Amino acid sequence: MDLRRDVFQAIADPTRRAIITLVALQAMTPSAIAEKFDSSRQTVSKHIQILTECELLKQELKGREIYYHFNPKKMKEIADFIEPFRNMWDDRFNKLENIMKKYKPKK
């Protein structure tokens, strides 16, 4: 049985979210990414592996170096999943706001 990592588990980790933020700005090598963290290179490498398996990062080989790029298409899938919930909460907050505008405190 082929088990795939869950993209939501991947972005739940603050270190992985920080890696995504770094790589979203520019492609980076694993060493360059690891330099930004106090964790060991092995730990950062494991985070990169998880992000790659979830397709949030893509690898590109340039000479002897591997560069990691952010994959915005995968992040759009996450955003598309979250959007109905955002709409639901916007609707609820708008209804609450309308109720609060009509509310008059007792004197």
C-alpha cells in the first residue's frame, strides 16, 4: 500500500511553514535553507523531504546543486479547500455584525 503524506500535516509544522516562506521568495539549496534554522541539517533535510513528498516544493538540479522551488499550484489546492470555510465564517461574522448594529444597550 502506497501511503502519501498529508499536505495539511506538512503545513501544520511551523518549521515547514517557515521553509515554504523562504523558498517562496527565491529558490534555495538545502544548505542555504538549513543555515536559516537552529536545527541540524538532518532535521531540516527531513522537513524538506516531507514538503517535497507533498509537492509543496519542487527540486531542480543545476550542476551539482539541488535547488528547491515553491509550488504555488499545490498551495492553491489548499486555498481552494479552505475557501468555503472562509466564506462560511465571513457570512457568520457579517450576520453577527448586523445583529450588533441593531442592539441597543439598556439604560
